[in-house]
Amino acid sequence: MTFLDTNVLVYAFDASEPAKRARAVALLEDEALDIVLSAQVLTEFYWTVTRKLTPAVPAAVAQEVVRELALGRVVPIDAGLVEEAIALSVRHRLSLWDAGIVVAAQRSGCHELLTEDLTSGQAFGSVTVRDPFT
């Protein structure tokens, strides 16, 4: 199973980054990938594409994308995940948000985390980070 960080989803809608957009779309369309997301990724995606992209994705479109993505595997955020993320954040000097992504990937049994926000090749237990854009 492969966990996708928010940036992968955002790039699929980012017209200002055509190469990354093409790569992100290819990943999302790859039926060989068993993709896992988290509730955190879904909320970050919605906020980012409706507020940070130029042009912004219309709210109704972004909401529909979230609805579609939520039909797949989504790791919920609960108090235990937050506590684990805090501990991981302190132990590895990660932002709390990145640590939450790592913990969600661990909880879901993923062995691969696709993100450009962490060091490619870095391992957190059984989860290895890979930058899909390099």
C-alpha cells in the first residue's frame, strides 16, 4: 500500500507546475497502486486548492474531489494518532503535520509514503519516504 501526502493531490490540480501535475495525475490513475490517504490529507487538500492555487479550484469541485477520494481508504484522525504524531515530531524533529502523515501511513500498514516534504529514502519504522517528483 502507498500513502499519498497532500502535495501529490494538490499537484494534480496545479496548472503552474505542469511536470509535477502530469506525474501526480499518473500516480492517481495508476491502478497498480493501492492508495491510502488520511482525513488530514483530505482537509489540507481542500484548503490548499481552494485558497492557494492560481487559479483556485472552485469550492464545489474541490468538495466533490474530496468526496470521491473519501470512497477509498482514509485513515481517521483520533486522539491516539495525535499523541503518536507529537511523540514522532519530537523524536525526529518533524513538523507536527508531517508527523501526523507518517503516523497515519504507519497505522494503515503502508510501506511507502509519497511526498516531497520529507527526505526521500528516510525510513520511519516500516514506512519509507519517496519523492515522486524526482
